[in-house]
Amino acid sequence: MGGGWACIRQKESSNNYQARSGPYYGAYQFDRGTWAANGGDPNTFGNASPAEQDRVAQTTQSRRGWSPWPATSRMCHLR
């Protein structure tokens, strides 16, 4: 996914789908609860494919807007 999503990934994780920062994981820095609540397989949290992370990010955004990425979405001019 390009455009705004590429910007989110770059700012959140330097585009690293395996990034970890405390309880956050992946290119979009999901926590376990957000991951599971938006269709992520609980068994793949911490080791999900890029395609699965992209899908969960899109689902999260369609349900909650850009609020899961408040500062990043502003930096990326998405809100």
C-alpha cells in the first residue's frame, strides 16, 4: 500500500514489518488488543505477514478513522 499508508509505515516503524517497541508490533505498531479486535489472528501477532498487517491496518482505519495513529496521521497530512 502506498501513499498515506507508506507514510504511516515509515513514521511508525521505518517501514519494518517486524518492528517491536514495547507492547507494539509491526509496520503499523499494533498492540495485541487492536490487532485482535480488527481481524488479526491472535496466533500471528508478533509474526504476521505484511499482507495480513496491511489488511488489519485497513480494517482498523475503516472502523476507527485515523485515531489509532493520531500524531503520525497528522504528520502524513491524513487529517
